[in-house]
Amino acid sequence: MTVALHHKFAAKAMGTAVSLHIDDICDAEIAERAWRSVVDLLWVIEQKFSTFIETSEISRISRGELHLLDASCEVIEVFDACTWLEHASNGAFRARRPDGTLDPAGFVKGWATQRASRLLTEQGLNNWYLSVGGDIQTSGRQASGELWSVGIVDPTDDQQVRCIVEIPEGFAIATSGTAERGRHIWDGVTDQFVSPLLSFSVVGPDLMWADAFATAGFVMGSHGASWVDGFDQYQAIAISAQS
Amino acid sequence: MSQNRPSIGQQSKPSFARQVMPAVALTAVGVGFVSLLDGSSSGSVGLTAVATNPVVDPNVPTTIVADPNTTAPVAQPTNTTLAPTPVAGNSAATPVATAAPAATAAPVTAAPITAAPANPGACDGDVVASPSAQFRYGVIQLQTQFTKANVLCNVTVLQFPNDRRTSVQINNYALPIYNQEAVQNHSAKIRAISGATYSWQAYVAALQAVLDSRP
């Protein structure tokens, strides 16, 4: 039995890097078990939602083998949220590619991360952050008592950190940018990939909304930040190109 | 038979709306869009305050009160000298990516900040962080850098406050790129990295890996 203050884990999941830092004084086995539950859940979600997995529900729905309403409740929940987001963002957020193929990837990562982070809370952990490909849900504070500090990548040079954001307790941060994962961001209104912004980060209490707002806000461009301000407790950090 | 059902995309789900609306309640759109640091006047505020006091000890909290009306010609040279300074060890990705997990010294911070030959024009002088500057729309922390001749040559936004109620927009041109030396000086503060997903294929995941491996 090893009691420690810092517990750090990293793995590959959902096609990206997953990191969990726990700053609770707890047994290493407890931290390890929590981490394994997170990885397991992310794996299960990936099997359901990945467009790269032939047998995933999303792939089957796209091929017409499965109707959306016959899908699992998780898939219905995701598309429910996507539908709401399409309306709330006036079409800037879309869960379909221009060719009509279903692709809720812009929502699933944040949604999955938030679901995984619930497991950590349920297991009694209070101070941690969970990062899935740069979308981060935090809880509590660092062991030092400081808030979790997150560096935002410079959109023009991904070898640089552009600024540091201190995340309020229990809040999350997500960032969207150009060419994100093979240009999965498109403008639902104009079917184009153009944005005057280089990077758009959203800080807020729930990662699934922060992530979705970042995706939509980036597409909205110069209107994105004020749109995000319309949601209580959510705020954006937009990095624009030279105007 | 399921094919006869309507698309879910055209159905409204009040239950879901009830679920999410408390969390994302729309407030009045009266909150104006804030273009913070987008103009030279705002960008120069922090510059002026720090530039007049280039020997600020970063450890001593100095409150910089921004006056929106301040005009600061000293800020102008900043835009002409914004080229990212080539600092020794600029390719941090390499050591980061190869860092053994057991390494106690994170390469990002361990890299020595070498003293460059005295060159009054090079942006290689003191790096000064403003602990917290009271800005028009809230509190913001800036980092400034000076040449050996004490000329301001680099400004970076380090930190946004949490108590803001509005968003910020950074003009990528108005504010220079965060140079490697600055990252070395301040990476100790960073615990996680957020970026667009594509970034994770390169340096960012590596930097996160260093953060993961730190004691």
C-alpha cells in the first residue's frame, strides 16, 4: 500500500493522448483503479462512436444498417445534444459532414471526457484533471493549493505556449483551431472551413459544452466570443489572425 | 421498418432542453463583445507601465493600473521587433519527446538560459512578468522582455483571470509569439496543455508527456 500525493497516468485513447493527474493524498491502488475505469469507459465509447471503426454504431447508422432511434441511449443522447447545439449555434455547429455523413466527433470527445470524469468523482477523488487530447476537465485544485494552470498552444506555432489560464475549481477548458483533426470543423451555414480566428478556447463548468462551444465559436469567428458570453459561466479566449 | 421513422434531427426533446438549460442559460446578449488587447492603446497599457520600470523584480507584486486613455509611443517599436527570438534550445520538442519518465528534471525547465553575447538590439534581456495588471475589462498578467539596452522588445499575455464575465480576443499580430525562453521561465506554472487536436500530434503531446512525468 503506497500513499502518495501526486498520481499521474497517461495513455492513448480515442485517437489521442489521455492524461490524468490526481493531486489527492490517496492510496496508489485507488488512483490506479480510477484511471483504469476512465480508460475502460473511453474505450467503450470509442467502440460506439468512432467513424474509423466499421462496427461502431455511428458507422452502422451511416451505412443505413441501424436507425438512429434504434441506437443505444448514449448515441441518442449525443445526437440529442448535437441537435440542440445546431439550433443554439444557428448551424455553426453540425454533427454531419457536408456530404451528409454523421460525424459527431466534435461533441463526443468532450462528452466522453466529462462522463469519464464523473467516474473520478464517484470514486471519491477531489483534486485532479483529466485531459483528452487537450480538452481538459478539472476538479478542485493542485496540491499546492493553486488552481490548475493550463497553457494554451500558440495556433501559429504548436511548439509554443501562447498563454496560461488558471481554471476555476471544477471548470473545464477546450480549444478548437484550424485543421483540427483533418478539418473536422466546418461551417454548417456556408459549408466552408474558413474562420478569421486561429484558435478558440472556452472555459466553463462542463467540458462537453465547453468543447462544443469551442467548436461552434471557432466557426462563428468574430461573433464566437460574444456568443459564448451568452452562456452563463462560459467564456472564450479567441486568438485571431492579423486583422 | 425503422427506416420509416423521422430523423431525430427534426425532433425536439423538451426533456433534454430542461436538462441543459439551467447549465447554459442564455443571458442577455447585452454583454458587449470585448476585443481586449486588440488595439494599440490597450496593448500599450501594460507595456508602458512596465517599460518605465524595467528593473521590476518578478517576485515583488506590483499592481499595474491601466489607464485606457494612456497613449504610449514606447509601445510602437514593439511591433517592429516582434520576430521570435531564436533562443538556445529552441527545439524543445526533441528533448521533451525523448525524456525518460524517470527524469526528475523536466527538460523544458532544465534547459539553461544561456547568456547571449551583448547585443543591444537582440531581444535577450530581462524577462519581467507583471504579477497582475488591472485592465479595463479585468485583471490580466503580461510578460515583458527587454533588450540589454532596456528597450522593451516582447510582450506576452500570460494569464487571464477567472473572475471575468466576458471573453477576450487576442490579436495574434499585436502580441508577439511566446518565445522559448519565456516558456522555460514559466512552464513550471503550467500543469496541462490545451490546444486544437491537430497540435497533439506534435509538440503538445510531448510537452504534456513531460508534465505527466514530472514528480
